[in-house]
Amino acid sequence: MSDSRIPGVDDGTTATGVSTTQVEAEAPLDPTTYAELEEIAARYPQPRSGLLPMLHLVQSVEGRVTSRGIEACAAILGITAAEVSGVATFYTMYKRRPVGDYHVGVCTNTLCAVMGGDEIFARLKDHLDVGNDETTADGKVTLEHLECNAACDYAPVVMVNWEFMDNQTPQSAVELVDDLRAGREVTSTRGPRICTWREAERVLAGFPDGRVDEGPAAGPASLVGLGIARERGWSAPSSDEGEPAATGSTADTKTEAVAQADTSRAESETVEEKTE
């Protein structure tokens, strides 16, 4: 008789046969989450490519990367738990300790630091009474200093669950975390209303929440270069590899940008095939 039990899900064992009571004394990963992990893996020609979004899904359910989540990912992908752990401990977005409802990341890289990021981080540590990568006693806010939020044109920048909060000051940052802890609605400077960290992790796992177009996607400072290029008729030059020159047209919407990118990629691939 074959054993149809799912490792680490409903039989009380991990993929390596170790009782889940011996691994952080956790209950089995629920079958619904396991099925969604399988769904993610099935999106990719090489299932292992799905590991990053799979770990985000684990965090959306567990609040962190747990041992049972690691074991489930390993079982689905046919790799070892050690290999999954190696990925989960390499990237700082994956957490092994519980994260609060709101992950507040303060950029302390060069430009943001000079513009006040270090002062913001110091003020928030004192105000929240936490250290780096620690969570407030009420479980609401996890504070972390980040190397770069990729938003230097709006320095100093704070991110809440990976959504931008631009041009911050120590005082505005304090007001921000107070609003989050009080349950007041907070809207990103360039993005949607702030959701919880677990909800954001589910989106990163590839399960959209329908709010991708909520709020502005870019601000004036980010579009200065685009405006200059349009005024002067600039376009990208053709490459030495024979790729088609840019037409000079610029996408005005996300849909147009995706279409242009897909067309450019298809044209370049066609050129490569002809020269092989």
C-alpha cells in the first residue's frame, strides 16, 4: 500500500522524517498553504526557480520562515532542507524571527544617511524602544535599517512593507509609526494604502491583491530625465550587437511599457537567431 501522506503537512513529519514536535514544536503546515506552494512551483519550467516566491508565501502565512515551511518547500522542489535554508538565510527579506504587522525599513545608505536617514533611524529606535531588526512589544512594528531603498531622488526614504514613504524627517517618521500602531489608514507616497506585512508577502509570492495601480507610480523627481529626453528628442542608440534602434517613443502607461519591452525583446531574439 502506497503512502500518500504529504511530508511536513498532515502526517506530523518533516520531509526528512523528523517529527514536527522536534522542529520548533510546530503543528503541521496546513494543506491549503502546501497546495499554493505547489501552485507556485508549477509556474516555472524548472520548479526550483519558484523557491523565492514560495518563501514569501511561507512568510505570509507563518509570519516568518519556519522550519516546517522550509521542509515543505524542500519536499515540493525535491531539494534538501539545507539548500532551502541557504537561500532563506542569504536574503535579508526572509526572516527567521516573527515580523510585526508593519515592517519599517529606514534607508541608511550614503545619500539617505547624509540627508537624515541616520537621525531618523536613531529617533525611531528610541521612540519604539527597539534595536535593529527588532519588533515592538505590541507586535505592531519591526524596525530595520536598510542599505538602499532605491529611491535616492526622494531621500531620506522610509519603506513600510516595501512601499515608499518619501522625504521623511525624524518627526514625520515618528508620526508614521504612531499612525500604524494606532490602526489609522496610511497611504504610500508613491503607491497604495499600506497593508499588513503578511498581506504584502502574499503579493510578493505572486498572488495579486488588485491594488497594483492604486496611487501614483512615480513622482516628478523620478521623471525629470524622461522629460528632458522628450524635450530634446533623445532616444536610446542601437547596440553593437545589431539590436534595433529605439523608435524614440516613450510609454505613457505601464501596459505600454510592458508591450514595448516585450516587442524589443522579441526583435532582439529574432536578430540573434538569424546570426547563429
